[in-house]
Amino acid sequence: MKKFPKKRIMITGAGSGLGRAISLEFAKLGWNICVSDINLERADETLSMIKKEGGKGFSYLCDVTKPDQIETMADHLRAQWGGVDVIVNNAGVAAAGFMEKIPLETWDWIIDINLKSVIYGCRTFIPLLAEQGRGHIVNVASNAGIASLPEMSCYNVTKAAVISLSETLRAELKPKNIGVSVIAPTFFKTNLMEQFTSSDERQKKMADAFFNKSKTTSRDIARHVVKVVKKDKLYAITQLDGKFAWLSKRLTPELYFDIMGWGYKRGIGDKLLGM
Ligand SMILES: NC(=O)c1ccc[n+]([C@@H]2O[C@H](COP(=O)([O-])OP(=O)(O)OC[C@H]3O[C@@H](n4cnc5c(N)ncnc54)[C@H](O)[C@@H]3O)[C@@H](O)[C@H]2O)c1
């Protein structure tokens, strides 16, 4: 982390789950944290936790679906800290549904929060990082964008797009000395189910079961975020099941989807989750 002596990081969706855990991990390393969230009360809670650990920073109200609010936040960071070293586009929501039944409003909602927010975050902060001559962008995607599980099309699509955007920027931003990482975890327990959307009770139960069965914590994933920034790595495929999906899809894509279709037709996922 020597290339960032001023240790300034901004994290969206930092009032809960992964964003909070990333805030705490960087605080422990002595970083200044801009704890940004649409829910200021929760952002303040994160800030209190940071301060309890001897860390420093401030909370900041920002709705990531509003590009003007992200621009104002960038101006604020410039005024407050003289710039920022690492930005983490983390805020996100989840939804499930059969393709033909997902309401168009749900598509707009999830694309705005999970994808367009990352586009706004990158395009707003790139000029500032370039002007500084260095910086790092972390985009939080999901293994959903790789594994493409059935009944999750709207979530999968947003996360696959975030992976593609991050891969594109990895090379595009090299000449500007800006690193790019993309985080692709499988399930871990957070408050993601609070805003989870699906019209199907079975899908809600399945998502709940996935989260509850996971042994991974937000802190485990946050440590991967520290590692990719430190080592300037593109990918964080954080868990073993995610690595398996990533490798099998890359090495044998036809077989991967054949097996997925075979298992889905027989309801194997439902059986494994006890549905
Ligand atoms: N939990 C998992 O299993 C999992 C797996 C893979 C990827 N992810 C991704 O991790 C990221 C963090 O999710 P989490 O699991 O910590 O969930 P979470 O619900 O605990 O936290 C999400 C945070 O985003 C904030 N947020 C929502 N809409 C916002 C908006 N418009 N503007 C600003 N902030 C907003 C919420 O207030 C909340 O604090 C998401 O992008 C999610 O897709 C989570």
C-alpha cells in the first residue's frame, strides 16, 4: 500500500454488510474512510464502529443511482482530503425471478443500483484519480455474474456487466496508473435479503437458505478486497465454490451449462437446499 501514503478510501453502501466490513478492515490499517450510504443512520453506525477501533473518517449520504450526488461527493472529497486514493463501488441489491415474470420495474431498479451506479462511480472518479497520477477502483460484482444460475437473470446480468466493465478498465486505465479490481463472491450472510425482490415465495426461501448455509463472513470477503488493492490484482474470486464455477465455465463452457441444465431440470438445487 506504499503507493497510497495518504490512505484515503471511499466506500459506497458502507452502512451494512460487506461495505461496513471493508471500512473496518481499512480503518485497522490506518486509512481515512468515507463511509457512504443511502442510509445515513447505518453509515453513522459504521463510523462509530470505526472510531471505536481507533480509526477515522466521516459518514456521507449518497444515493448511487443519482450521478449528481456522486459528483458532489467527489467534490466533497477533493475539498475535505484533497483527493481520494481508493474508491469501492459496493452498494447493491438482489432480486430473483423467472425471466418472463420479472417486472420491468425490477429490471430498472436493479440495473440502476447494481450497474449504472458503478458506471457513474467510475466516470466521476477517473478524472480525479488521473489528475493525482494514481488511484485504485474496486468494483463489487458477484460470482452470479460468472455462474449464471437460473431464476436470477436480472441480478446475474448486472453483475456480469460489472465484471466486463472492470476488465475493460483494467487495461484502459493502465496508462493513467489507476488499478482496477473486481470482487466476485458467492453467498455470505449480510442484510442483502432486506431489499431482496421476488414474487415467488420459493425463490425467497432458496435465497435465504443460500445465505444461511454460507460459512463465509463479510470480513473474509473484505480481507480479499485489501489483498487485491495491495497486490493490484484484477480478480478476487473469493470462495472455493466460486473458483469451481469460474474454472469450469472457462475450461468447458458447454459442459458447464449442460450439467447446470440437467441438474436444474431434476430440481437438484432445491433438494440440496431442503426445499
Ligand atoms: N451478500 C452476498 O452473498 C453477496 C454475494 C455477492 C456479491 N454481493 C454484493 O456485495 C455488495 C454489498 O452487499 P451486501 O451483501 O453487503 O448487502 P447489504 O444489504 O448488507 O449492504 C448493501 C448496502 O448498500 C446500500 N444501498 C442500497 N441501495 C443504495 C443506493 N441506491 N445508494 C447507496 N447505497 C445503497 C444499503 O443501504 C446497504 O447499506 C452488493 O453489491 C452485492 O451485490 C453480495
